Amino acid sequence: MKLFFLVLNWIAGIFFALFGLSVTFSSFVSALFLFSISLVFLPPARKLIHSKTGRALKPVEKSVLVFMLFIGFGVFISAEIEKDEKEKLEQIAIEQAEEAARIKALNIKYFTNNKNEIIAKINKLVETEKYSSAVDLINKYVSTNDPDLNKLKTVPRTEQLIKELKGVKKANVNLNQALYEELVSLNPTNKTYKKKLAYYNKKIAAKAKATRLAAERKKKIDAQFSGWDGSHINLTKLIKESMNDPDSYDHVETVYWDQKNHLIVSTTFRGKNAFGAVVKDYIKAKVSLDGVILKTFE
């Protein structure tokens, strides 16, 4: 058993010594922790320490020492790895920036030599409503900061508006009108956008007119009825004119049916007859939208 532990200590000591050598150039401090662990295991090192100090490490002390040294190794090697990763990322960023600068310089040079052709191509793509391709070309040469190219920066917004319109229902006239209004402002020569804008403007105007007429019509109808008891004002006058005792008139209920170009109004009321008895009666009439009694029904 003693021989077994001796061999095990040699193996562990050599392993950590070799491990320390392998990380020496990447992290010298981490390697020192591994060499220290190796010394804890190697029998010659333990004998040397014992001869100098007169004290041998107990198994528990040995375990704690190895554990603490290994923790130290882990902390420093992690820091080195993180540092290496950071340096690699910084190098990649530098290389990417250099590549971007190289491509930018090539694009600027190409645009300078072929400006008219590129601008004409973008305009042609816009005219045929191939906005995605036009946007790609604009973005490719936008770094030139050319004034003629800058005028075409409205194209991405045009593309965005076209996409939005695809998700808008035709019945949503207000949103359609707003989107086409912006499209026309961005593309004042586009006949399709102008035609669509005119269509939705007409729709909105017609809707506004219908709303206004409906409100005016309702106001006319409401004005025919008493705000106090809901009776029809002109029909009430007619009823009273035909009663034996107009002062006995007592309104019960009035209802009406809207027939588009006229109303049918029905009023239930009480009043004294020729014998002085209070009786209940009703009358139905055809009434104009202005409140004129056109005809009565028995």
C-alpha cells in the first residue's frame, strides 16, 4: 500500500509539473501554481522541505494546500483566457473595420467613375417600384455623401410605406389616405400614387358629407318632438284642435318609424269626450322630415 501511494505521488507530481510547463508561456503565474502543486506531490521535494523545516505535511493539510493552489491556478488561468479572448475580439474588430474601410474606398471610387449610370439605374428601379433593389444600391454608395444620391434617400421610406399598405384593409380609408398622401409627397411624379390618393380623398369627403347630412337629418327629426315628454309638437296641435276639451289633453306615449323620406308617427293620449268622460285614444300620421303633417290614419 505504501508503494502504491508513493507511485501515485510521483505520477501526480510529474503530471502537474508537465502541465505547468505547458502553460508557462501563456500564463507564467498560473504555471507557478501548478509547479507548487507538483512539489507537494513529488517525494524528493517533500523530503527537502521536511529536512529544512523539520515538519511533514499531514494528509489533510496536503489536501487543503493542493486545493488552494489549484483554485489560484484557476483564477489566473481564467483571467489569461479572458484577456486572450478580448485581444482576439479586438483584433477581429480592427480587421473588420479595415475591411469596411477598404470596401468603402472602393465603392466611393466606383461611384465617382460611374455616378450617372448608378443614379439612372436607381431612378429606373424606383419608377418600376423595385424599391428593395433601389434601397440596396443607395445604401451601398451612401457613404459617398453625394448630393444627387442624398435626394434619393426618400426611397427607403417609400418602400416602408408600400409594405405598410399591404397590411391595411381597403375599408380603412383614413389610414390609406394618410399613407398615400405621404407617398405622393415623397414621389410627386408618380401617377399611381396620385390616383390612389384622389380615390381615398373622394371616399373621405363622401363619408364626411354623409355624416354631416345624417347629423342634419337627425337634428331636423329631433326638433319635431318635445324634449319634455317626447310628443310630436305639430301632431299634438292637430289633436288638440280636434278635441272637445283641448285643456283635458294628456299625452301618454309617442313612437315613430323612419321611412327615409318621411316619418310615421303614432301618439296615444287621453282626453274628455263630448260627455265629459276621460277616454284613451290614439292617432297615426304621415309626417314630412320638416315636421309637416301630410296625412292622418284612423
